[in-house]
Amino acid sequence: MEVIWEPTPEVLERANVVRLMRRHGYSDYRELVARSVVDPEWFWPAAVEDLGLEFFEPWRQVVDTSRGPEWATWFVGGRLNIAWNCVHRWAAGPRALAEAVVWQSEDGERRSLSFAQLSHEVVRLAEALAALGVEPGDRVATYLPMAPEVAIASHACAHLGAVQVPVFSGFAAPSVAGRLQDSGAKVVITADGSLRRGRELPMKQIVDAAAREAPALQHVLVWRRLGRADVPMTAGRDVFWDEALGDAPGTLEPLAVDSEHPYLLAYTSGTTGRPKGVLHVQGGFLVSIAREAAYQADVSPQDVLHFSTDMGWIMGPWTLVGGGALGCTIVFAEGAPDWPPDRLWSLVETERVSVLGLSPTLARALIPHGEPTSDLSSLRVLVTTGEPWNPEPYRWLHRHVGQGRCPIINCSGGTEVGACFLSPTPAVPIKTCSVGGPALGMAMDVVDADGESLRGEVGELVCRRPFPGMTRGFWGDSERYLDAYWRRFPGIWTHGDWASIDDDGYWFLHGRSDDTLNLAGKRIGPAEIESAVVGHPAVTEAAAVGIPHEVKGEVAWVFCTLLPGIEATEELAAEVGGAAAGELGKAFRPDRVIFVPALPKTRSAKIVRRAVRASALGEDPGDLSSLENPESLDDIARAI
């Protein structure tokens, strides 16, 4: 792959990571990364100091691994509060009157809060929750559209020391109920409804249905988003947001909690069985996310940050904590980013967004609608994550959205990681589709089946040392956590991704290792086949899956979506398959190319390959609660 980005002197002069390098006498970024990995007792305190993060009481030990790396604790003995670091400290300084959060609703409303206003509303909601009986450690679920109320609710929980449980805003009642049951949430904060693609979502009604299966639930707090007069309210349980706040004075001080105090319970779908409740803590999550937003994405107080996400995806909390800790303006958008098709680009223009986050899938979905016509001159950094890139869509984003001058900070981590494992930074050259290399403080490696380091070949992505943002386990299921990450290579985190490192030291992802295809005895990641297929001018998206074969053992089937107006024919299927063979070799030619109206995606725009494969084989697809379009699976089954 070619080098597509080179930092200019102006970029280097303003980059946060360059400031950190100069403070500690480094002129080479990779040398800084190497020191951060081998000397975490130096690096993490250095990052805290450089970023101005505030602990109410200092830690006495940076990291304690006495229970093993799986259960490492960080900033031992320190006390802090995320709400203080992300909101309140800015409200008392020169950023007090600056816009902290901005909202654009789907129907055209715009609303903003300054840091001073946001801080006041956070404290008032914290007082209201305390009046409802919420205590430190209690779980509070949030089921809300992306709006300032999301920030208020999240930080109010942190202010009190409660554990927030964000739930995808598009979930149906059974999925909401499952998360309320598993977490034992005492309170749900929701809205009377919201808008998505021109339709009303009855969020309060969905919560009512879910509440029947959630015995621990005591209260439902309702934001009047749509202002409906006929919202059903259960006496003694339900209360409207504005009435709950009443005349709350907004004087309650944030609770100084231990660094290891639970902060966030984020649910991620499992391949089978119930979703995993991933637990994060206040100290590690704050420091890890702030480090990533500052040094990898280069966010500063002067930036306007928008990530096309939902609080049910880890990038929602990433945006709130990363953007908040650095004092920038955060833009929320209700509804879908591609409805209408220019919605995202229009948002960038009207709000002068400078740091934009999106998934590769969303970029691919927007390409058929043509080049953006909005003014995107405010952009300076693009952040992408969620899955591996295909080269042509990556180049399209760089050329037509970033206008050739914005670095694509393509990072890779996960809900359980609490930040990124791998990421470039604007201060170094970037290759097309690369994830740069290890992020600061992350002891990454690529290994073979025996756990030995690999170079120049595809292998398992691992992390050889614990890190602050690491989950503290799955809620109520320690064994499942250990099985998922620590038992393949004892003492080493195995993430489940295929990765490689080229001769120039650039890292690349090749898809999930459990998605790997074995074609004629040769292992290949689905992303490589998909990239070859998406390179055909008629194809917009693709999902490659392995299908059992009596003779060959396994063959590849590729499910594709086409540009509007293009007819799905056998001739086109043969042409697409030939394109893959031409790029990868005949051994990797798909056995079948199947055209479908849509591929199954999560609300965070990830294609769910396991569901594609299960539908093709008529098997149980496992947990589908995160899917936005489950009807696409019926189309896949009919297309076989």
C-alpha cells in the first residue's frame, strides 16, 4: 500500500503528541511508543500530567499486577471523578461559556449548552437521581437518542458514582429487557420517543414492555423529546425529567471515587448466548480514552467533534469522555447519518466539524450517493474504526471528504479494550488502509499458532501487557472473560483479529480470526476477498463467508449489494468473481457471488458476517439484538 498522508510542518507544530514528545526529549514517534510500552510507570503519569487530568487524591502505585495481568488495577489509591474532568472543571475556567454540546435533531431543531450550563444540568440530574435512591455502584440504564441529554445523563451517573448502562437507542423491548435484567438496573432514563428516518420510535413504550421482565427496576425517568401528551406513566415508578429536577439547586459536589470504581457497563453482542456486559472503571477509562483522543486523534479544546455513533457502541462513551476530557465541543445528531443521504456532510458544514468519526461501512454506504457537495473545509482529522477498510473506499474518503489534506486515523480496539490497540497519528506518515502501529502504551504483537512473534505474515493480534482501559471483566461472568481473552496464550490478551506488519513497520488488519476462511488449504481473511469484490465498480458492499464443501472442505460465498439501477445477473456475478480471482489468485475465486438488497448491520454500521453465514446455512445466528435491519437475513435466506 502507498503512503497516502504526510504531515506538514503546520500539522506537526499543533499536534498534541509532538508537544508530549518535546516535553520528554523525543524526536521520533516510534521511540516514544517503545518507551511508553516498556515503562508504563513513566508513561501513564506523563500523559495525565500533559493532558491536565485531575485526581482529587494522588495514586500511590501506577499499576498492581499482583493478581495476574488479567486483573491488573491502575492508579492504585487515587481518587477522582470523570464528571469533574469532563465537565465541571471546564465550567469554572475560560471555557465556561464555550459550547460544550450541540444537538441537531432529525426534524431540524438545534440546541446547545455551554460548559457552565452543562455542568449545572449534570449536577441537577445527579441530585434528582439521588432523590430517587440511586447510590454509588447502582446501575442506571440510559435508552436515549443522541442528544445533550445523553451527556447530562452519563455525567450525572459518574458524578454520583453510579454505573451507567447505555442501551442502543434502536433496540426492541426484548433486547432492552435483557440488558436491564443482566445489569440489575435500578433506574432507566429514556425519552417519550425519538425520530429515525422520518418515523417515530416509541422509546417509552418499549421501556414499559421491557420493564415487565426487569424486577430490579424501580424508576423510569422520561425526557419529553417529542412532547406527546399521551405518554403512559406508571404512578410511583415513572417521572418526567423536568419534574424530577424540579427546583434542584445544582450544588451537589461530585463524589471522589477510587480509581477502580465501576463507571460503565457496556454490552456487546456474543456469537451465541446472552450479550457480554463489559465493565470499565473511572480511572482507567478516563486516562486511556483521553490519551487516545489527544495523541492519536489529535483532539484539542478548539475542535468541534462529531462521531456518527450511538451510546450503545463504545464510540459513544469514547466521544463523551475523550471530547469532554479535552474540553472540545461535541455535536450530537438524532437519527440516521444517511437520511437524507447528505445529512452527515451537511452537519459538518453547518457545525464546522473539525474532527469527524465514522465507520468504513458508513463511508461505503454513502459512496453511491456521489461526492459531497457541502463545504467540508472545516475538517482536519477523520477518525475511523469498526472493521478493516477496503482500499478504494478508503481512498474515496481521503480524496472527496478529507480533500487530500486530512489524515485518516484508522484505529482498532474494541468495547473490551476501552480505547484502541492500534492507531496512527497525524504526526507520522500513513499508508492506505493501515492502522498505523501500536497506540501509545499498548504492548502489541502479531503471533503464530504457538504465540511466537511474526513479521511479514498474517497472525493473531495480541497484547503482551495489561493497560489502564482494559475491561475489569464481564459482569457476573469472570470465567467467560478469561476464556475470551486470556486462555489461548496464558498471560497474553488475544483479541481475535488477524493482523500483519509490513516491511516498513505499518500494521494492517485482516478481519476477525474466527471469520477466517480456509480455501484449498490456504487461510485468508474475509476482508481481503471483500476488498477485491468491492473493487468492482458495480459493487457497493460485500460480506465473504466460508461454506462447507464435500470435496474442497470449505469454499467462499460472497454476498454483495449493488449500485442503484444495476441489474443483478449471472453474467455480473461471474464478472465479480473473476475480479476477485484476478486480484487474489484462482484459488480464492468465490464459489458463489450472491446479490442481496442489504447486508445485516449493527447500529454502529458493522456487517455481521456470522449472521450472514448462519442464514445461508439455515443455522441459528446467535444474538441478533444489535442488528438494525434483521429483515436482511430473510433476503439472504431467500437468495440461496
